Amino acid sequence: MSTTEPHEWATDEPSGHESSHDELSQDPGEIETEIARHREDLGATVDELTERLDVKKQAKNQIADLKTQAKSRAADLQAQGANRAQSLRRGFQRADHAELTALGARALAGVAAVGLLVVVVRRVRR
């Protein structure tokens, strides 16, 4: 088996024991500073875990993200609609007036025909 004594641990370090003695030779101030640093690290870790496990807060954050996305999408659609309306307006401004006049005449003729039909139906019923 092994030739090491039961109280000795096999390590990759030389048998000079310098590194293990350095850790033990720290003064109390250094140890307290290191403990305080570890406490801060643990506190930050606990805070992070608490935040990750807060379901209500995560839901609120997701709702806020969705609202932001919806507002952005609505603004995009509004801009697209405004661009389309402006494009149509420019198209009507450039359109040949003869086409518009013919379209208006057809619409007016349709309205007149409906009006005449209403008058005839009323007279027939009397």
C-alpha cells in the first residue's frame, strides 16, 4: 500500500511545509479582513439567489419587458401606417384628375339612381 504515515497527507507540494505555515502565520487583522470579504461575497450570493427565486418580481419584470416590446411594436406600426398614408396621399395628389372626375361621376350617378329608385318606390306605394 502506501508508505506514508497515517497523519501525513500526500500532496503535490514539497515537504518543506512553507505554504501551510504561511496560512497559519497570518495576523488576526488579516484573518478578520478575509472573513469580512467572505461575508460580503456570501451576502451578495444570498441576495442574488433571493432575487432569482422571487417569482413575483420575475413576473413583474417580464410584464414590464412585454409592455416595452408592445410599445415599441405599436410605435413601429404607427410609423408604418403614417408612411403608408403619406404615400397614398402623394399618390392621390399625382393622380390624373380625369380619373378622379370619372370616379366621382360614377359615384354621383349611383347615388342619383338610388335616390330616384326611392322616390319611385314611395310614389308606387301611395
